[in-house]
Amino acid sequence: MPKPRRGVELWLTVLLLGGMTAGRHAPDIELAFLPVQPRPGSFVQLTVSSRSTLLTSLRGTLAGQPVLFERDSLGSWLGLAGIPVSATDSIPLTLNLEGVDGAAVDTVVYLPVHIANFLVEKLTVAPRFSARPDSALAARVQREIARAAEISTAALTTPRMWTAPFARPRSTRITSRYGTGREFNGEIQSRHLGVDLAGTTGEIVRAPNNGVVALVDRFYYGGNVVYLNHGGGLVTAYMHLSEALVAIGDTVRQGTPIGRVGATGRVTAAHLHWIARYGSVTLDPLSLEGLPLEVFGAPPGRPLH
């Protein structure tokens, strides 16, 4: 199947012609995605439906991560996924479908990606902030990265807990956006894979949606951190806190206070660093805004309260 042109419309019809299993034709499907022009580093909401037969099973893979499709009351399948910051003009989505008549097909669809021009921040900092950590610190950082990765992996097998769009953990000014290149003392050393929200030490940070506290600790770079597992593959993290107000295993609802703004870790001033991940892909948490996540409804076996 050819890659679509940039600027493709919201509805992309995929005709699976000639695919046959056990003598039956494969179902043809329609794929819808939001936003219409997804950017590198953004969440994307997918809707798959069939015009010819009821799909009894649907699995997907995007950017090496499983898409956890759920079927709604009308027979369509809904899924959330993430487009890596390194994506170019399109990205392959693999779909594994099975119809009620037993027809099973694997197909690849290319989602268009709107090329983003990320800003570059030029920072002048004390040498201790730009120097590479010694071997002991490097080992510590790798252990912390591994712990965060375990939480992300666990979210892919945790039932979805969110039933509504995500809110911001703070309603304050954005001081640094996702994807911004970081140039320290004339050398680009990193890309900012989170959103910084203004705040002064002690101000409240709130859970943006329902979840379970998966980690509370003090990291070398992030300082005091809180990680929330929202299930359905989605994890958010909050860094540089002066204090955590929750403990591992706590269940939180949207709006629950989870910590206080601070300046702990490798940072020069108080603010909140907010991260979102789908599986192992770190994404712009602001890209959750505007997605109609409420259409997913109540998670299976978890009634709304």
C-alpha cells in the first residue's frame, strides 16, 4: 500500500482486497485518526471499523508498541498510540484483523506525520550542570532509567483507568515546550522531552487523570519524582518536586494533589517538569488535550463512580 500524501483527510479508507483466509475474503476497514495532522511526539487516537463484516479481533503495532484496541457499543475499535519525536513524514501502523467469518489479515497502513520545527533553547549554566556524570553517577542514572522503563512496560498490561480527557497538573504558564533542543554553553546536548510549567516551591501539583502511583523516589536528574500508571499503556511523571504527597500503590483520581513544586535534582530554579509516555515512547503531554478520550467509556470490569 502506498504511503499517503501529507495533509490526508481525517478518514482514511483501507480496502483489503484479495486477502483471503480459509477461502473467505478479508474484511475491508475504515481507519480514522485524531489529530488530523499528527506531529512527531504526539499522541494519536485511532478508530477502526469494518463496512462489510463485524471484526471479532483487532491488534495493532505502532512505533514498536502495541496498540490496545477496545471495541465500543457500535462495533468500532478504539485505540491510543504515540508517534515518536524522531518520526518523519509518515509512520507504519500494523493491523492484525479477524472477521466474524473467520477471515484474518495482517496489513500495514502509513499514517501521515506533519513535520515539526522544534525550537532550540540556548542556555548558559554553571559547568557542573553541563559536565558528564562520573561512572558511579552514570550507573545510578541507568538504574533510574531502567526503573522508569519497567513502569512503562507495566502500563501496557494494566487495565485502563481513565475515562475522560486529561487535565494539566498545573494551570500555570508553560516555560519550556516538548521537543525543544537544549544547547548548553554553545553545544546541543539534549532534547526536552517534557513540558515545564511555572511554579514556586510548595505549590500544588495535581493528578491529570485517574491512576495508581507507581513510583515515588529521588532521582539524580529529576530530583523528587512521582510516576503515575494510568493503565492502557499510559504513564505520566512529575519531577523536581519539593515534596511528594502520595505513596507507591495509592489510587488517585483526576485532581488529586500528588506533590508540590520544587527545585530538586539537576535544575536551576523551581518549576514542574511533566512527562507522558505511551509504552516506551516519550510524548508531548499537551497532545492529550483535545482528544475525545471519553468515547472509550468505562473500562471493562471497572464501573464509573
